[in-house]
Amino acid sequence: MKLQGKHIVLGITGSIAAYKACLLIRLLVKEGAEVQVVITPSGKEFITPLTLSTLTRKPVISEFFSQRDGTWNSHVDLGLWADLMVIAPATASTIGKMAHGIADNMLITTYLSMKAPVMVAPAMDLDMYAHPATQHNIDILRSYGNIIVEPGSGELASQLVGKGRMEEPENILLHICDALNPHANRLRGKKVLITAGPTYEKIDPVRFIGNYSSGKMGYAIAETCASEGAEVTLVSGPTSLQPRHTSIRCIRVESAQEMYEAATAQFADADITILSAAVADFTPEEVAGKKIKREKGAQTLTLQPTHDIAAELGRRKQEGQLLVGFALETHDEEANARHKLEKKNLDLIVLNSLQDAGAGFMHDTNKVTLLTAESAQSFPLKSKEAVATDIIDKICDICL
């Protein structure tokens, strides 16, 4: 759990997007965080404290004085308790009050007392968001060091379409993990190129040669690199997966030739390149223009080699570039992987074997050995997200 033991104050304001706060709380708790909600009076018009306290297992704080017996809610204590304050959704009114120190409710006084970093996820209609006053107030919050999670574009509560939708809870969670990760930003300023998934080599308009790669390993690596501050370009073969982190640029391809063209086009600008895709080694010499009918009987398929992307990038590699390959082997695993490491001018190769249960294609887990020219480091079976962290740790050891 990425947020185990972390204390998060979640501020909720009067926006229709307040319902998304429930989803965010569920995600935070699932990652091990302890969440304390502070809600404005207008926020309670959109979502009830009972719902929020059920999800957080804590009483919701809204007023300065909860009873008439002298007890009160201490914004100062909350400011000392929290590891992070997240205001999601943040209305134009609340953003204006934060920018100018107008402490007329419990949420703003908590914000002004906060010792921890503050993250703000705006939510409002497109004209309100675009108004110079709102943009000026957001710039003021940035100047204070607040983290702004830009809203998305789409249909708004007004039924207009534009920028102003609060970012989705899953993406806000990624920003929170980045902010609270003690190892975050090791790759800030680095450009990372990653290939992922299978390639499909056409036989005719409805059939292809492919493999069982799901793309999960490559996508996990892309998310980990992005969470470390890298600018990520992901060249993805056919897969149903979608990148979650907003700093990942995804280029969709289908064939080995398309992946070769995309990878070689992006390579010169990359500081780190990680080739995790399962690229077809062969493609049909001829592609039928029409569906091949069963009535034609037995068919002979002539295959020709595809471009070797790893070898070509190894040939082009310049000083200061790091090139990482993958080797999925069925026998003589380490010997074959070391041969590939040297032949293709790689700096690091990730070896996994189909002999290991739970490793390889279509699993949520993997078991790898990381090989350089001088070393070998083996890991037990782990989730692909954890394996991605091990790979990035090794890359950072090499190049930072």
C-alpha cells in the first residue's frame, strides 16, 4: 500500500463534483491512508457527512464548534497532523478565499494553518475557470507552493462542454502518491521512451500473427517512470490498457514495422529507453487483400524477419543514453539473455522465464533477473507494479 500510515486532510467544497470525493476516499483508504474530511457548509448540500464519515471511519469536521460544551475543532492540530491536504473539489470561491486569506470557514482556517503540502483540484464551469480572476488566484496559489491538479475537459453540469471538470479520482491519487513518495522525482527532467504490448502482423484483412502479451509490464513501467517525474513516451502495441498518469504520451501502433518507425523516430530525444514490447520476429511476406476462404484448402505462409528494434537502437545509441531490453526465455535463460545484452549493445536486460509459474504473458505478476555486464540480481515473484519499481531502482542506480 503506497500510502500506508499517511495522514491526509481532504477538503470538500460546494460543487456537484463533491460526489467524486467519495471515490477518492475509497482509493486513499485502500492505499493505507488515514483520511480526515473537512467540508464547507455548502459542501454538505451536495454530499452528507454521514456518507463521508462512513467511508473514513472518522467524524466529519465542518464547524469550529461541534457542541455547546466548550469543545471545538482545532485547525492548528489538523495542520500539524496531516502529511498532505487535498482540496477536491475546489470551487472558484474557495480558491479565491485561499489566495487572499479569507478565513471565514473551517476549511480555510485549516488551510492557513497547514504545515504539510497542499494540493488543489479545481472544479467549476468553463467560463468561471477561464475568468482572469480565477486564473490569477490559481497563479497565486502556485506561487505559495500549492500543487494544482488541472481540471479536465468535457461535459459540465451546465451541459456546456469545456475545461472545468475536476480531475478523476484515480489521477488525483497518482498525484498524491507522487507528492508523498520519498523517492519521487528521481527522473525529473528525464525523457523516457518505452515500448509495450504485442504487435499484430496481418495475414489478410481479418487475421494476424500475434502473441499473448497483455502490455501490463510496459504500462506499469510507464506509470512508475511518470510517478518519478519523467516525461514518458509510450509506444504501445494493440492492448485494452490506457495510461493513467497525465504525463504519459501514448503512441498507438499495430505492426512491428509501425513500432520500429515510432521507436526510431523518438529515440534520439530519449535519455532512457526501455524495450518491454513483445515484438514479432517475423511477418508475412505477402498480405492478402481479401479474406482467405477455407475453400482454398491448405495454405503456405511465407514469413520474413521484422526489423530488430533493440539492435537498431543499440547501434544508434549515443553517450549518455541508457538502453534497457527484455528477454523472455524458455531454456538456457541467463546465457541467452547475456548474449542479447552484448550483441544489441544494451546497458541492462530484464530476464524472465516461461519456466517460472506466474511470470511472463497475461499474468499480473512477474519474476525477473536484472542483468548488466557486471552483475545479476534476481527477485522473487511480485506484482508487475512492484517489478516496475525494481527495474526503475536499478536504472537510477546506473544512470543517476
